[in-house]
Amino acid sequence: MILSEADIGAIGLTLRLATTVTILLLIIGTPIAWWLARTQSWLKGPVAAVVALPLVLPPTVLGFYLLIAMGPSGFIGEFTQSLGLGTLPFTFGGLVFASVIYSMPFVVQPLHNAMVAIGNRPLEVAATLRAGPIDRFFSVVLPLAKPGFITASILGFAHTVGEFGVILMIGGNIPDETRVVSVQVYDHVESLEYAQAHSLSALLVIFSFFVLLALYASQRKSSLAIGGGMPR
């Protein structure tokens, strides 16, 4: 397997991006998932639809509107410029922002499902023991929703690694700044460097296989734990 210095740089940048995005998504997605799991507000449907929108939107469409929003005349671009940060397109920060939006449903939905599955009973028991809302969340919800957090982390990380359309629209193809593995593969194919493209593509295939293997193993372990530890 032949990997150039540019390939290794793209792999390192991809891992840094995926790690950053996954951490941010867990921080942002947890309260969103909890609110969706508990609220009876009429806003639940619209908010859930907005969160899930990247699942059905073509990546280029999402990337296009994010590019406009983060541009000099966009509301995000005007805000970042007012903070002295400049504009986000074609920067690593822009990739992080776009990836958080694009991978949001892959983190929020597993967390939401895990929190819904907890039900009201454990929270009611904790309330009778005089546990406050914050205490109930950290001592009851987080431990019981652990399988959801594992699934969300795996899916969020893997989905960010595999991004292409949004990344290319927002970040372009700047070495050591926005050129991630998927863009590097595209660059090799455009240059007719099929051996290098094959090497990186094979790495992504192997990575995807082990991600799915880890996901299924985690889900099976959770199922066994819920079923009392006895395999079926």
C-alpha cells in the first residue's frame, strides 16, 4: 500500500476533523436529544425535522446554502467578521461548522432513541429520593443512555470521516487545511493516479468495516445486558 506525504497529511487532518466534530456534536446534541425526548411542545416536530434535514438533502445543496450563510454577506459570515474571525469558508473552522450541521442527525437520533427508551419510571424513582433535575440527568439518564452515546459517537465519527460533497463545497482542496481523505481520493482520480486512489480507498473500506463491526458489537452487548446477560 503506497501512501504519499500528502496522503498521510490528509489522514491526519481527517482524524482531527472527525474527533473535533464528534466531541462538539455530543456536547450540542445531548441537550437537543433530551429536549426532543421529553418535550410536548408543538415545536418538537419542526425541530426534529430541521435536525434530520441533512439525511434527505443532497450534500451539495446543504453545502451551497452553508457557503452563502458563511460568506461575507451571510448572517454567519457577518457575525464571525464582527468577532474579528474573518469568514469560515475554505478554513478548518468552516469544515468543523459544516460537518457539525451535516452529521447532526447521526448523533442526535441515537441519543434521542436511547433517552426515550429510559421511560419515566427511573426518573420518578430518583425524584422521590429528592434528586433534582440536573442530578437526575447525570445520575440516571447518562448511565442508562450509555449505549446510545456509544452508537452516536461511532456514527458521528464515521460519518464525518466519509464526508465529501459538503467538505468540497465549504473547504475546497487546500493541502493541510481542508484536504481530507475523501477529497484526496478525488484528487488522485482526477490526476489518473489510480494506485494512490486505491490505497486510500482501501483504507476507507477497511475503516468502514471495522466501524460497523464495532457498532454491531456494541448493540449486541447492550441487548444482552437488557435481556439479563443471556444470549438468545
